[in-house]
Amino acid sequence: MRRTATARVTTTRARAAGALLAAAALAAGVLAGCSDDGGGEPVGVAKAATTLGPGEGMLNLVALPGSIESGGTDPRVDWVTPFQERTGCKVGLKVARTPEEMAGLMRDPDRRYDGVAAPPEVAGRLIAENQVVPVNTDLVDGYKKLEPKLRGLLERDGKHYGIPYVWGSNLLMYDTRTVPPPAGWAAIFDPAQARRYSGRIVMRDSPLAIAEAALYLKGSERKLKIRDPYSLTPGQLAAAGRVLAKQRPHVGEYWDLPADAISAFAGGRAVLGQALPYQVDVLSRAGRAVRGVVPAEGATGWMDAWMIGARAQHPNCMYQWLQWTASPDVQQQVAEWTGVAPANPQACSGDRLRSGFCAAYHVGDRGHLDKIIFAHAPAKRCGGDSDGNDCTDYTEWTRVWIEATHPQSVKKPQAKP
């Protein structure tokens, strides 16, 4: 099992403070010329397919590192070559280094990508900006076998904009020899509780981690009236930023790679913090005394989905790719390689995955899924906000995250001579 696609996506939505700053600047520049609803359709926009014809012989995709494997990293891990041999669709892959770069590639009117494996902070914006088109799920064999809760995450006005690929949840992991079972997010966000393990707490380095601070505030400061931890008003976002800033002195490491948190727990440098099921699984199988729990307020989660580009040139090959990546055998390969949960529970049937894998990653566990609040792209428009309050977008979340957790990287204005 290797760290790739989504294990990386959820932990490193932007690689470091410098990259986060650059991403914020890029996003601000792009969004400055856009209306809240994303404006009109891009030139040459594709339409939702109603029927399929023969493959066009090519397929151009965008993905983050590790989302697609063609044997280059390990010759035993290859779900691209069999697809090309079966369909005649030659896969061309553009690897985006960060989610912001991915969004920029899909917005570029001079590029015509057929599909993108989008994490939540990208998917919502692509829908709002009309950079992707609805998927005709009737043309995707096996669609109804995918996890029902995941299928509804990218539904807008009765239309589906993505085919679930992989998913996961963000848990609280603790060393059972040192830390009593934490009841909720207060274990790492309440200053009095965090102080007990100061310097030995780890946090994932991602603006979307603000949502966990928002969940903590939802219960501890009800006057803020937080409903959705991914739809925050400016005041709510500022409050979450203050929580993170007060927590910062007690955080030993903001982890980028999943292996960093594994190393911290294995070496005793960490005893409590945010973690993925992947890290809990690896450490547990190595005999470490750790456990991952869902906090009382609920856990956050994420889904990566395949989406069809608005300027797709090879729609038939794209639909064949959607069917291929949703199949149980391919889902098994993706899950095992990336260390994340497959969107198709049938990947756990028979002897496809090792014993215990699907239990560790909660595949098909409806009780676990019901406790997860799945991420969506923070946007200016509050979802379902009857009061009409404006919310904050991902650019603002990125700024607050940097200021709260990496203040040393924020450039201070120079004094006038």
C-alpha cells in the first residue's frame, strides 16, 4: 500500500505555506473576473451525453499525483494499460501538482481535457463555473453499485456531475498508552485540553482542516450558529481562525505526507491528532498502540470523483473510463495502492482486498458514513442559508489557514520611507 492519490489529496491541499500563498493569489486573480455563479458557459462547451458511440481513440485526463497508475511507479500496479487494450482509447495524463493548478487547467479555454479526478475543493468550483458537464449515469454500467451516500454528493438540481472514485474520513488518532479516549474535537482545540499534550499534537496541513475547528465551535460556541462547517460566514471563519491560532503553540507538526504523521506517532513525538484511516491501519498493523475515533461532533470526510470536462473532445472514451474506474476490480487496485476507501463496496467482495482492509477503512459501514460530514468547496453563497448571509470561499479559507498556522510565512507590508 502506497501513499498516493487521495491519501495525499486530503493531507496536502496545498503543499506548504509558500504554495498556499501562491494558490490564494492565483485563485483571487481568477475569481476576480467571475460572478458568483461562475458566469456563462465556456466557449465550445460540451453537452451531457444521451447515447454513446465508438471510442475516439484518445482520452485526455487531469489528476493529482498518484490518482492514475500505468505501471510507471510499480509494474504490478497498472489499471491504464488494460483499459487502453480493451477500448482502444489511448490515455494522455496531465498531472496537476496542487488542487489550484488542477482548477486552473480545467478553466483554461485553450485546453480541452476530457476528464478530471477532482477533490471536493475543486469539484464544487468547477460545477459553479460551468467547467464540467452533467454525467448521464444511465450510460455508466455499475453506477448504482457505488456507495449511495457518495452518489448524492455532486448532485445539483437533479443532475449528477461526478462519478465517485475514492473516499475517506478524518479521524482523531491517539496513543492509547498516554491519552484517554478523546470525546470530541475539544481534545485538540480547547486550549486547556491541548496543553496537556503540548508539542505532541499533529494536524493535517490543509485549509479544509478549518472545518474541524468549526465543528468544535458549533458545540462550544452556539451563539455563532454554525450549521455547515464548510459554509462559514466571515465572522464564523474568523472565530475558527482564532481557535487555530490558539492551538498552534501546542502543535508539534502540521503534516503534509501521511508518512510524516506515522513517523511522529511511531517515534513517540506525537500522541494525539488528526489522522486518516490509512495511518491508523498502518500503525495498528505494525503493533503500535493507537486508535482512531469519530469525535462526538462527527468526523469530516472527502470524496474524489471523476468529472467530464466542459470542452471534452472524446466523450465516448471518457464514458468508457468512467465505467472502467467504477468496476470492482479497478476499485480494488486503486484502494489498495492509495490506501483509501473504494467507492464501490463490491471491491471488498471475494478475495479482492486483504482481510481486514475494508473493516479498517469502513467500506460499506453505513453507521460510520452517517457520522461523516463530507467536504464541499467553501463558497461565497451560503448553502441553504435562509438569512441570506454571505459566506466565505476557498481563497479566504486559505488566507485564514496561513495566518493562523503559518504566520511566519505571511509577508508584512513594508513601512514607507
